[in-house]
Amino acid sequence: MHRPLTTWLVAVLCAALATAQDPAAPPAKGGSGPQKPAPAKQGPQQPGKPAGKQGDNAPGQPGGAGGKQAPGGKQGGAGGKQAPGGKKGPQQPGAGGQGPGARGGRGARPGQPGQPGRAGGARAGQRARAAKKPVRPESLPPELAATSGSGDPIALALADDGARLYSLEGTTLVTLDASKPNLPELARVPLDATVFGAQAVGKELYLAAGSAGLGVLSLDPPPAAAPHAEGQPPPPPPPPPAVLWIDTTAGKPCTSVAVSQQLIVATFASERDSELRVYLRGTRALAGKTLLPGRALDVALRDTFVYLAMGPLGVVRADLKFLKQPKLDRGPDLTTVEAPEHFRLKRGFAREVALGGTHLYVAADVTGLVEIDLEKPWGTTESFTARPLSFLGRPAYAVRVDARGDQVAVGTARVPALVGDGAPFGLLGGLGWDLAGGSVPLGEWQPGASEAVWVFQHPKGGELELAAVEALEDSTWRGLALRGRRVYEQHVKLGVVVRELALEPRTAQAGDARVPLQGSVTTVGRRKPRGLACLDGKPSLQDPRLLFFGVDPQATDGKGILRMGQGEKLQPVPELAQQPPLGTAIGAQWLDQLTSREWMLASGPRGWRIHRFTHRPKLKVDSWDLVPPEPPDASLGGSRGRSVFHSVADGDLLVATRDGTRFGLVGYSIKQLDKVLTGAKPGTRVMPKPLWQLPTHFEGERPTCSTWRPDVFALEDGRRILAIAAGANTDPESEHFEAPQLVLYDVSALGTTTPKKLAVAWGDEKQGLAVSVDTCQIRRRSYAVVATTGGQLLVFDVNDPAKPRLVRSFKAPINPYDGKRESLMDVEIASDTASGRVFAYVAAGRGGLIRVELSATGDDLAPDAVLDTPGFASGVTSTVVDGERYWLVGDQRAGLRLYR
């Protein structure tokens, strides 16, 4: 279901600098800057080739203990190893000479013994004896090394005979036995593509796979493993089947596919125009194509006619008698249907189409179920009827439909299709700058009734009759199929559900009509998915191969801890397989007095969660809930907030951020916090007294504001500065209203005195939330780099933190599907010490992982490399293993992705 701003926030999670004097200035004549390679755009493979993707790593030393990597001249904190180009700090204890790549606290705790860490000693010895791969320079384009987590359900297909279900979960195809109640898993095939529509025909599965294009996968079972002689090692298992990619169109994701005995039709969609492409099924050769007005969302095929759901443009029919360029005919005007008064969205939004008998059925959002008689003249008013759907006394949005013969099944939702398809949990839609799903603000639509499944009968010559209706748990529809008396459904949280219609539905008399009651549909099969809506991850301070990750509350299977094993594979840690999710994001990290333990602060649904991780003698996680203090502006409407964002540790200082109040910063002493935790049992709630609460939003701003990720950096004079990505300015009277906001505090006193506010700076465009900040040095000048949901990467010169200057910016690419600029959700900076080049790695939502060279010369910043991750990239961090940097990307549809 749609998650408004304050709810989705739970789930979350330097432009080119020219010369040594000022990055905004052009290079001196005759000067030679670092050579920039051609941008590496990742897209689908050529038709007929299996898919493949890329990723990144690079050498470099970490920043201080528990801190974000401090390349590009960022100084390590107390207890940190030397950062490239930065000042040297004391030797980091407990790290075994290998620092973490995590963002969070920089310094070891005061008085901590300077002993080398023993964590993973045996494993480290084994790794040292293993053959090492050559270390890749940071300047090379990234390459994908491993993935973990299949992602949540997206699409569903049913075999012709109904015996097999094909569930597309994130980037994985899972084959299920539909004849058994528990729907056992028969096979699992990695696709590394997000599939938005699928149809099974015979022994083939056709895939509409977004930016990867149109593909087909053989459903024949893999060949049996060859027998091997006794005493000999078994032969390697046969490789999984690979997708044969038929076609792709740059800038137009493939949204739907339909197949007949002779033809394949597919839609490739963009905001202003889409394409209908027709292929000969035998050869898969392109036979014809035509442009479509607006976005094509769904397709149905029968004989020589194709029927298309075109969103706000209603329904369009294409005549394939003109195969090279099919002829288009607009369908009936659905906007003439009267909609419920409080439903403000436009009428006639066609989300899905299905053919049954002599009728075309349309899931038409607020208009309900539309029935078009194909025996009447196409496009006429008398050819269709609309049936608004209401449940529990409230209207509902029709978002899914399927039909077989005289039966029709409809799925209704509490949110419109446009919103439900929006990022990050939806399909191809975008994310508004204010985190509204589908870029549709909540005030522009009204919540409908509970999600429900409806089944209608259409007797020959008669009108549609409601046979059954069943209310469902709000879970977000993904797929719907109808076969006989069975309805096959797919939802984000519920997963795959099979229901069966009663032979004699329960009914009640309502005037002259008999109305079906709940209980007419029985659940006969269920399988909860193994999805992982991952936000980001952090490596352990003591073992850089051990990874902690944050998952969104909508994730269906967020358990476990991962380790980076041999061959760069992400593998579950068996002893922690049942470990509950640590939180939505992992923030500050710091070391314990005991070298066998470390600490971290994670975000939780109503506050922060403190975790103590024990490495020896047994892996163990102990947790406490840290309750936020009441903010000073409580009387003015400020609340404790969900405190769902991030935190940072610097020496003894722990700073956490929260929303719902202008006082978005809360500071704690780690020493004092340790005393409180010593007297509290794990699993309990603690409410330690903070050192202070500081504003991140100021006079005139509304308390209903948000504060995101912080970072601490050091200046040449030794001062330590806290930089905060403080959402957007919320003062309607301010010239900076709705502009992304950066706040700077001096925290050099390390908690002994209240930090001094130095400055507030804003971006040069409005409607963007500052959600992430990282800092670096280039040519001995300090810069703060801010990522915004408005799609900007802002570079501030903070060498004088009392007078920050916006010197450059990078604008994210426009997504052609909806014409929206991609949201930038996270940023981390790294440098190539050999060449001196500095890069920003940006998690760019649907845009994937984008790398921008900050040290490049020139007026504008441009992508140095683009990795088109399958889903919605929400977080990015790095870890350094054996001198080589690895990048970890949290993709909310595809789990964790590791790049080198």
C-alpha cells in the first residue's frame, strides 16, 4: 500500500572541482588534469545474449574507526588510520590493520586499548594463503561481484494447465508447485533484471523486464548431472538457464507482453509516447511497430487485435492486419463515467486489460471495472459499461483484472494505480521529491476501502453478476490470474495466495437481489516470499568481510547477517541465520573496551536501537531500544519523531538525527551511554539523558520537518565540524522554502560544551530534500557533498564553515518513463590515490549507482559511470578487504549488490 512521507522515511535511507584555488574555476592554460575515461553505461545485453551487469572497487585506506571511508583528503578521526591526503590519527585499535568502509562514528572510544583485533584471525590467515586477485584501481568503472536477497514479489505467471506458478521476486524467478497447499519451490533462477510482466506459453516464459527489455526463458528442466566415478570429485552442476533477450529500446522500459501461437507483442513505455512492437514467435524477428500516445501499461492479444491499457488515456486497440505498422483506434471515453465525489484523481485511468468471452475487461482505477462488448462498434458509448466498486461502505480502486470464459476476477486497492506503481515499493513509477509514491501528493487522492478480490460471472446474454468478494490484508497487489474456480494472487507482503470459490457461495438478500458474503472464497494455498527490501549495509569494524544491513519495514524476510566469502560471494552467517532485522539503516559504529565486541546505532520504527555485536567466543547480538527525548518544541507541535534516519560517532560523541521536530539533532556521550547500558538488560528500553538537543530547522520553520544523515570532518586547523543533511526548509515565508538544507555545527569540544551553529546553506533549486552528506578534501580545500531527492548533487565549499558556498552541482538524469528526475538517496566519496582523482558514488533510485568525478575540470559535472541496477538503489557504502575497496548497494527490489 502507499506509504506517505512520514512512513516511507522509515524505509530510508563533489561536483567536478577544477583548480587548486577554486573548483568552480577553469583549469589554467596548458595545465593537464587527470584523464577521465568514457562513461560506462550499464544496460541490457544485445538481443540474443544473456544479461550481465557491472560493479566497482578500488584501493585506498579507510578513515577513522567506525567512520565512513575518508578518501579524497578527508581526515580520519581519533583512532583512525590515515585517510588519503589527510592527517594521520592514532593507530586504530581492534581492526587488525584493516579498517572498515562504514559511515558512522570515526573514533575509537577514549582509553581504549591499542591492541590489534583478533576477529576472524583464522579466516584472515586462510585468505592470506589464498591466491589474491589483482587490485583494481579506483579509476576503473565498477563491476558487479555478487548479489544477495531476491527482492519482494513483482509479477506472476501461471502455466497453461495451472500446475505451475512462476513468481517473479525481485531479480529472481521462482517456480512453484501450484497443486499443493504450501506451494513448494521447484526451481529458482537468477535473472538480474526486474520483470514487470510475464506470460507462460508451453515450455517458454516471456518476460517484460523493464530496462533489460523483452526476453524469453526456457522452462524445460535442466539436464541431469553426469554420473561420476567413485572416489572422483562430482562434476560441477549445470548452469542455470539464461534469458534470451529478444529486444530492448533505449529510454523505454518493457512494461508488458502477450503471446499467441504465431505472434509476440510487447510494449515499451515512456511519458510522452510508447511503442507497440510485434514479433513473429517462430523466429522472434521484429515484424512491425507503431508509436502509442502516452504510457502503455498492459496489453492483451486475440487474433489480429491488440488491446492496450494506456493509463489516463484509457484503452486503445491496434489492428495487426497492418502488421508492419499496426493501425490504432481509440477506445470509448471512460472519463464520462461518474466517479465517487471524494475521489479527486481523473476518471478513466486504465491500468490492466483482460479478454474473456466476447468482452474486454478493464481495471480502471477509480472508475472500477469496465466491460467493453467487442461485438459492438469499437469506441462507442454504447459499447461499454462501468461498474464502480465499493467495499465496507467505501469506494475502492480497481488495479488488477483477469478473465476466463464467463468469469472475471478483479483486485481492488486502497490507493490509485498511479500511486501504487510509484517508487520505491511500486513498479516503474517514480518517487516525489517529498517522497510521495508515484510523485502524487497525498492531498490529491483519497484512500479507498480495504484491498479485496472480486469474482464476477457473466452469463451469456446477461449482465455481470457478483459471485464472491473477499477483503484482504493491505499488502499491495502485484499479480492476478483466474483458472476455473481458482484465483491466483500475488502481493508484496502476503506473497502468493491461491483461493478457491465455493460451489455455493454464501449470500444474503438485499431487496430483490442476492448479495455474496465473505466466506465464499477459501484459501487453499499460500507462500510467503523470501524478499529483502534492503536499504544499505555497513561492514563490521573488526571484520570488514562481515556485513550488517538495514531493511525496510515492508521487507518480508530481513533476517540474518551476511559475510563476504571467498570468490566475493555474499553468504549468510549460519550462527545468525535467525537474527531479526537490525533496523532500517545502520548508523554510528564504535568499538568496545573488549576487542571481541563492537557497537552500532540503528534506526527503528519508533526510536533508535543500540546493538552490541560479540565476535568471540560465540557470535551474538544484544539489543536495546533507545527512546528519544521529548523535543524542546513539543508545545509547538514538535514530536519525538520516529528517529529513523542516521547517526554518527566521533570520539566520545554520538549524534543521532530524527524527524517530527525542529530539534533534529540529539547528542550523547558514549561513556555515559555505556554506564546506562551496563545496568539494563538486553531487550529493554533505555532513556539516557542527552548532552543536548540542537535545531536543524530554525525560526519560522514548521516542526513537521525531517533531518537525515550527518557526517563529521576535520579542518586543517584541527576543528571538527558536523555537517547535517537537514531535509528541506519548511518556512513558507522564506525565500529558501522547500530548498534542500545543509546545517553546520562546530563539535570540536567533543560533548563538553554545547556545539555552536556555524551556518545554514541551501541548494539553488527548490523541491528537494537533503538526505545524505559526505565530505572530502581536494587540493587542501574542504567540501561537503549533499544528495537530494530533487535529483541534485550539491557541492559546498566549507573550508570556511561559517560561510559555506555552493560551487557546483550535478543533476540526475531524467527518467523517460515519467519525465521525472531521478531521486538521489545516498552518497559516499572515494579517491584513487594513484591518480589523485576523487569520485562520488551516488545511490540514484531507479537510476541505479552513478559515479561522478569530483576532481574533474570544467563547468559541469557528468556521470563517470552508470550502473543500471535492476530496482531502486537506496543506499551505498564501502568496505576495504585486503587493500581493495568493495561497494555495497542496497536495492529495494533486488537486495544487496556487491561491486568491485
